Amino acid sequence: MKPFENLSELLADDLNAVNTLITERMTSKHAPRIPEVSAHLVQAGGKRLRPLLTLASARMCGYDGPFHVHLAATVEFIHTATLLHDDVVDESDMRRGRRTANLLWDNKSSILVGDYLFARSFQLMVETGSLRVLDILANASATIAEGEVLQLTTAQDTNTTEDVYFQVIRGKTAALFAAATEVGGVIASAPENVVAALNTYGDALGVSFQIVDDLLDYGGAGEALGKNIGDDFRERKLTLPVIKAIAKANEDERAFWDRTIAKGNQQDGDLEHAIELLQAHGTLEETRDAAISWGNKARSALDVLPQSRIRDLLGELADFVVNRAV
Amino acid sequence: MKPFENLSELLADDLNAVNTLITERMTSKHAPRIPEVSAHLVQAGGKRLRPLLTLASARMCGYDGPFHVHLAATVEFIHTATLLHDDVVDESDMRRGRRTANLLWDNKSSILVGDYLFARSFQLMVETGSLRVLDILANASATIAEGEVLQLTTAQDTNTTEDVYFQVIRGKTAALFAAATEVGGVIASAPENVVAALNTYGDALGVSFQIVDDLLDYGGAGEALGKNIGDDFRERKLTLPVIKAIAKANEDERAFWDRTIAKGNQQDGDLEHAIELLQAHGTLEETRDAAISWGNKARSALDVLPQSRIRDLLGELADFVVNRAV
């Protein structure tokens, strides 16, 4: 069984409590459109990875109060709100195998229901009574939005550096992973070095998770053939394999990236040629190595914690996230 | 001089501190698009009405700490974030006499920068260290978003009742007014009856403010000819003068509202005919009377406070808001 499923089983009661709280709080007294849109996304078989990280962190640190459930629901609401807004921004039509809310209802509903869920997440954290938790999640929220804006303004820019790429993915992905694990430790009143380790774990896990996602979008570095590859290429996103390949490009190759990514003039066979270039320069392997290195960083951050079943599973999770790409 | 200008003059130092803080906090280390979009709206001569209400409430209650400035900036950021999202939802092209951000940049930037400003507002409130303030503003944020969704789903519905209208305007307008004044009292550790009075004042002021706005969109109830009238009619919004007129409509009139508002089939002369119907049924006067009654409620809520220059000006402000419509 995968470490993620083992964790879900180990924390099944907590996870049920989170799902109950989520269902309860995504309602609205006056506007039935809100639970309709929320339910479409929240109940569409999302993996609940982020809330699970919060539950696991809190339990691993010995927490036995009620508020890790609130924080896990908070994190899922923030995630759902950003997905609703992302799908409008990216003009996406599919998410988790279903048509997106912006398509089924409209952009307006996705924007406003996203705002509502963000406000609801904020109410949930206030209920924990922890100003430190509020501080962490307020900062994470700002970093997420900043990463999304940065991604928007650097899209199609073939001069994007690896530094900018890492700023984007730290914002759009790692910030919420890091906050999810850190608040678990904070609510459990864990020692400072443990709280810091949980932040490092979540951050590194999030970075490796996103690198692997971006790698899989070009088919990965291994033998396995990916499904749905090429979305990032078609959307002209500057992800790590491409940034690395552009840095090594000769004149002809530069012209290819300029035409397909900067100018967006794509023809049949371009995706295949792009993948050939990534393979020729070895950037898929380099990207996989970066993911492995971040995965290792995540796993070793847990060393300050005493051995436990949850700690082992979180360590395995870091390996599993990376192994998707190998 | 208008009470609003008198208040601004009386609280000029505080207001300058708010403007400095706003400018400081709307920056972003990594994404220059953020301050560009924010500055376009924040510095475009908004009236700073909501932050002024927070400053006035705190000072009236004897506050002399630094955090009323944070709360005033918080309230302005929340307001700005909702304007950015509203303009996308309403597909607006003008705001405060300038082209809207969604037009000058794009919808994506407006959505994501709005999210960023909301997160920044959240950081500012956390800095005050007051969980009660956080609770009030979290609830207000949820109520605002709920009101916006309700407005969206009841638009063009000629069966909309006055109850639903009041729920919408309490959400989209009064919730932030009420939170703005209430947190001023809370940060000043005002007695409970004063905090409650400040909430009532802000709520009633916000309700009368929005009723008057909706009335002015049909030219008001007095002699003065409004500018830019007819926006709500063209956008097929169900506002108080129209809801009241539909309730009194005969068969022909019902058919007219059905064609123009429900079906959106509008022709030259329809706006003029709509205004004739509102005048014939006296609903502009009735709407004005409703605004007056809410204005009176706002003014008399202040009676529990000791007489002061600020209290007098807040009372005059309630009258002034209503008198725009007479």
C-alpha cells in the first residue's frame, strides 16, 4: 500500500472529522450556489493530502485536542479556494476528472465562491484561538497569491531563470504544504526545533511534489509513459525541464523555443520535438535529480523527531512523491 | 464643508499614517504586477470612507495605541480586493473615473491581486494581536462573499423580495461598514454597549448608503438630475425601487419588467419608461424614506456615546449620506 493510503488509514477518524467539518462549513444560509459549487470540487475525490499533513504533524507531536481538525479543514478550504481561482485564471475545463466549476457554472461563481471559502477558512483558524497559527496561515496566503501573480507575469517569458521558477513553485505549492505541517506542530505546542523541522519538511515536500508534476507533464524521466502530457507546453509555462534546456540551447533550438513558447506559434510535432530536446540535453534527468534532492531534504528534516509510525510514513511519503517521476 | 471632509481634516495625521501603511504593504518582493494593479485602484482617489470610520470610532472611544491604523488599512485592503473581484464579475470598464484594472491588465491579474490584498489585510489584522478583531473581520469577509454570491444568483430574477435585497446589501456593503466601526471600538477596549452601538451605526450607515446608491441610479427622488443613471437597469439588477414597483405592477407593467429585466431585451426609451413607472407608483420616494429611516437609526445609535466632535460628525455623516438622494 502507498504511504499516503497508510496515513489515511491510520488517521481515518480524524480524517472523517475533517470531512464532516468541511461539509458543515461550506454551507451558506442564504446562497445555495455556494455549497453547490464547493461540493462539486470538495467532494470530487480530492486526495486530502494537505489536511492529512496537518493531522499527521499534530498527532506525531502528541496533540490530543480538537483543533487539528479545524486546521486541516482550513488548509483544504484555502486549497479549494485557490483551485477555483486557478481554473478561472488558466481557463481550465477539467479538474480531478470532472468538468471545472467555471465551465459548469461560470467564472463569476468560481471567483466569489473561492472568496467565500477563503473567508470560511479564516473563520476556522480564528476558532483555534492561536495567533501564531493565524500568523503562519496569513503569511502563507500572501505567499500563495504572490507566487500565482509571479507565474502569470513570467508565463511565456523564455528568459525565466531557475530562481524565478523556484519562487513561483514555493508560492503556488510549497507555501501551503509548509504551513500545513508547521501549524500541526504549533497547535501541539511542539518544541521550536520540531516546528522548524515540520516547516522544512512541508516546504521541501511541496517543492519536490511540484517539480515532479512539472516533469511528468513531459512524460517523466523514466520509461513510464505519462498520460495527459504536454499541458504545460501548450500553455507555454516555463517549467524546470524547459528552463534548463533553454539555457543549453544552440541557435536553432533557441528559435524553436522562441516560436513555440514565447510567440505561442505551435504546430503538430512540436511537443515531440520539445521532448527530444529535453532528452538530448538530459534536462529530464537533471529535473528528476532536483526532485530527489528536495525529497531527501524533506525526509531528513524529520530526523529531529523521535521514531514513530507517523514519522516513518511521512518519510516514505517524501520518497513516494519523488518516485512517481522515476 | 461636508462632514466627511471635516472628519478627514480632524483625523488627517491618522489618515496619512494609513496611506503610508497601505503603500508599504501593497508592495511585493517578487511580483511587480501587484503594486502596479493595487496602486491603480488604491491611489485613484478613493474616498477612504471605510478606514475613516475605523479611525473615527477608535479615537472617539479614546484609543491612543498604534493599531487603529492597521485596522483602517485592513478595511481598505478588503474593500479594494472586493472591488477588483467585483469589476471582473460585473465586467465593468470604469471605476472612480478611470478604466478598470481588468481592462488595463486582465481578469487574471485582478483576481490574483485581489487575493493578494485580501491575504495582506489578514496579515495586518494578525499584527494587532486581537482575536476578537480577527473574529469580527473573518465573519464580515464571509458575509461579504455570501452577499456577492446571492446578488449573482438573484440577478435578473423579478421575484426577488425586499428581504433578499436587504440580505444582499447587508453583505456586499453594510458588513464591512459595521466591521469597520466595530473594530475601532474593540481595539479601544470600549464598553460592550458602545461596541454594539458602533456595529449598529456602521450597519445602518452601510444599508442607507447602498439604498441611496441604488436610488441615485434611477436619478434619485428629488429634482437633481443624476449622472450615469441606468447602470443597474442595464445590468438587470433588482434594487429596491424596482422591487417595490414590480410588487405594484399591473399586467402590462409586469410584462415590461419581465422583458427588460428578466429577459434582458431592452430598447431605446425603456429606461425612461422604467423611471416613469417608479414615479407613478411612488417607489422612488418610498426608497428615499427607507434610506432616511436607516440613516436615523445610524444617528441615534450614537446616543450611548458621550458628546464629542467626532460623534457629532459621524451623526452628520449619516444625514449627509441620505441627503445625497433628496
